[in-house]
Amino acid sequence: MTEIVALGFGVSVFYLIFRIGAQMSSLNMQMKKMNDHLDRMAQHMGLPEHPINEELRELVREGRMVEAVKRTREVFGLSLVEAKQYVDGL
């Protein structure tokens, strides 16, 4: 009987972890879309871009892509993949 309860508890915990992970993924996607939208709005309104962008472009021109991605992560707090995508988008 206790084995069945333990199994049920384990399945419940696994399910909760899976659901939380799915929700976090969904929130990350929504946040990225919102950031992209805000970037387009700022560009449309003529607001200046983040000052780090020119430094990042210079690093890329010099072939220092890894350093540009690292700097992006430091400034914006992005994941490795997000920082790489940001630098690629410049």
C-alpha cells in the first residue's frame, strides 16, 4: 500500500515539475515577443538604441564573437542562446 502511495506521489511531483517547466517556457516566449515588440516601437519612435550595441558590432567586426556574446550576457542577463541571437541580430 505504501508503495502505491509513494508511486502516486512520485508521479504527481514529476507532473508538477513538467507543468512548471512548460509554463516557464511559455512565459519566456511571451517575454521575448514583448521585448521584440518594444524594440520595434522604440525604433519606430526614433529612440536611440542601447549604447552597448556599437561596442558589440565592433567586437563582431574584429572577429571576437565569443567576447561579444559574453558581453551581451553580462549587460542584459540573457542566456547563452539568447545572447548569441541578439548579437546575430545586430
